Amino acid sequence: MNWCAGASRAIVSHRQIAYVPFVSIIAYVSVIGFWCVGASAISAGEQPSVIEQEQARQALQVLRGVEPDVGQTLDVTVAGTAESVHLPRAAFELIRDVLANMAAGQGVTVVPAHAELTTQQAAQMLNVSRPHIIKLLDEGRIEFRLVGRHRRILTSSLIAYQRSQLGSARNAADELAALTEDLGLY
């Protein structure tokens, strides 16, 4: 599922921001149940143009100054209409993350946490080969289900695996830093 908004002007808390099309981040937003997957190839997300990057940068500058309280919603009104949308804090934070990635020139795809991925999509998301994903599935390191002969992986299972790998890498780096200090090499 991609979120797309036209290049229209919008008012957030009585401040003008530019809404740009956002088309690839990984952060779970439990309130709305979506994973935002950064720089992934789950869909053919396009890289933002230079103009879109600048619009995202400008919008991000305005939004960084807005901090709704926990549980508070943010009223968003699109200029030229009388409609106002109550945006949950989690959705607001997700939009800020999307804008930050766009400003950095990265495409953005939003994937529901319950979405099922093929082994090829999972491999692209983790930036590994498809045979490596199949090996991880066969070893039981990532949960999946079979649809006929085809493996389907929940996005949430893939993210859980990725988080465990990042945690292991972080711990190894901390141990290496401590060892370096103990040996007086730093």
C-alpha cells in the first residue's frame, strides 16, 4: 500500500507546509498498524525528484517544530477545502519519517504489518539473496507459512528477524569497543 498525496499545500496547526507525493523506512507504528519500509524494493518506489526533496525538506523543517502530546491528535486542513482531518500522533510521526527519507533522496513505501511477502520481496527488503532467505526460513529463524508450495512471510516476522540481527550486531560492536579499550588500543 502506498500513501500518495498530490503536491498540494496544507495547513498543520495553522502553519503552512508543502505536501509532496511520497512513494520506500522501517518503523512500526502500532496505533495504525503499518510498517514504513525505507529504501526497499518491495514495490517499484521511485526516488523523489530534486523539487520533491526540497519540498520534503521544507515540510520537515515546519513539522520538526510541532510536537503533539501523547494521545493528542493533530488537525490537518488542506488549503482550498473546508475539510479537517484528525491525524493521530503515530501517523504524524510516520509522515515525519517519510519526509526525512524523501529529503535525503530516498523513495518511500508503506507496508501494512500484516502484509505477506514473497521470498523475493523479503530478500529485497533485507538486501540479501533469495536463497539466503529460504535458508533462514528452513532454519526457523523467520516465521512463514506455505501457500501451496510457495512461502509467505509476514512483514512483522521479517522485521522481528531484522531487529534481532541489528541487536546482535550492536552487542558485538559494544563488546569489540570494550575489548579495544581494555587492550588500550583506543
